Amino acid sequence: MKVLFVTHRYPPRTGGVETHVQELATRLVDRGHEVTVFSADAGSDIPSNHTVNGVRVRRFRSLSPGGAFYAAPQMTHAIRQAEADVIHAHNYHAFPLFFVALGVADERFVVTTHYHGQSASGFRDVLLSCYRPFGRWALRQADDVIAVSEWEQRQLWSDFGVDATVIPNGVDVERFANADPEQRDHPYLLCVGRLEEYKGVQHVIRALSELPEYDLVIAGSGPYREELERIALDESVADRVDFLGYVDDKRLPGLYTGAEAYVTMSEFEAYGMTVAEALASGTCCVVRQSGALTDWTSIPAVVDVADASASTIQNAIRTVNCNTDETGLSTWGNVVDRLVEILEVE
């Protein structure tokens, strides 16, 4: 089977969608399929055409104001010229999906939306609102739509009348479960992800003043870091907050395993990959009641909070139950098994 993935970005760019597409692409190659990725993230720092782990990657230049949307209309022509049995587009929140819908012909067309319905700024929300009729049209051209969580499935039906199949993200459970915990001088709480305001790390920092027994370790980079550092100073906890910046894949499992708890106060997620990674590492979690994070609250090791106030976060951290025997996590192998069933439908 010849599969063409289309996405806004692809590794070595980092992010949840980027990881998702890479895992699917490389595992399909391992199973003997021919896989190409079209990505709208070309730049001088990376080749425009190359092959990685058997996956052929072609990158297109795009217009991406504020690092979002990735408009690359030239993709439409390239898709029409591509020889593929299946075209699998990813990410409703970036424009390549629309250009795929314009370019697809007789090929089987599958979309994984990674949909959360919001964005990181008011400006992006306005653009998303204007894009909605085009996005709805693109989704309705698909032969199958895939959601990565039950919450996302419900949102797709509510917002677009689209009936999606749920295939959760996978986790390399063995990689995280067998990690040696990172050794630090003090017990620590952990936040992982891109440093944007909507991710809510500022709320965890503000809660730290009444949690003197813990340090806070923050893994990730992004435009909100300077403001987070200022907040840590204002709260007089800067000496207990460690900004690690980008953390490579080898170090990350040990950080999860060594943490007393993983905390995310993100305002919206389509799945919550970092929660899955923490649970695979045997680490309990405190999450905000927002987006697909609510789907995790049926797991005993996950405590949710209705608001992101300092007192609420403090109470949740002190009461969380770190029994991670029941997580319901899917491996990437499970995900590919289910995906192939959809891709190969005649």
C-alpha cells in the first residue's frame, strides 16, 4: 500500500501531531508499506527532500503567521501528481488539510483531526472562525475521519456533524515504564510541553508557594518562558523552579519517572499525550477539567481540578493517588493495527 501523509510539520520539529505522524509513518514502513510525508515546514535548517527511517519526506514552504496555520497552496498540485493509494491528512487547525481536500481525486482520503476547537491567541481564534466553512467542507470530503479521544469525537459531531472513529494516540509504554528516575536534590513536580500561555504552567508556579516540599521542573521551550520566569520571581519561588528548555527524548522518560506528580493546567487538548507518558512512567497526574483532559479522569491515578487557582492545585497535589496499575493506554502497535483496517478498506 502506498500511503501519503500530509501534515503541517514533521520531526525533527517537535509537538504532539508531529510525533503522532512520525510514529505511524515509520511503523507502516516497518510493515512493508511505501510511505511519503508532505509537510508544510520547509526552511533553511533542514533538507526539503530526504528519507528518514524509510519514510520519504518532502517539505513545502508555507505562510505561518505566529507559527500557526502553515498555508501552502502549492501542496494541492503536488498531491494531484502524487501516486498514492491513500492520502491521510492530519490536523484540522492547520491549512494543509484544506489543500489536500482540493487535490485529492480517486485516492482513499482519511483525516485525523487532532481537533480541540480553540487556539493560543485571539487573532488565531478569529482566523479559525473564518476558516470553519472551509474546514467543514474539507472534513466532509473524507472517506473516514479519525479522532484521538472520545471528547474530540463528541466535539466533531457537535461542531461539524461529522461521525468520527476514535483511535487514541499510542505510547511507547516500554520506553517510559523501564526508565531510571532522574535524581535531583529535592522532590519535584513536573510540567512538560511548549511554553504558551494556554498551557497553564503559570498556575502551577503560583501554587508552588504553598507547596514548600516540592521544586517545579519545566521541560519545554516557547514564547511564554520570559513571562513564566517573571511570575516565578514575583511569587518568590524562582529558586525552586527549574526551566530545562528543550529536553531530548532520551532524558524525558527519567524526568517523568522521577517526578512526584505530573501537572497540566492546559486550557485545551485533543488528547493529552503528556498525561499518557506520565502514566506510562508510573507517575500520577493532576489535570484541568478542560478539553480531552477530562477523558483521563476515570483513571485512579489522575485527579482533575475545576479551576486553576493556587489553592485548588495545592489540594489536588496533596490528595492524588499514585496507583497507575489501571491506565488503559494504547501502544503505537495497537494504533497502527486499527489504522490499517481503515486505510485498506476498499
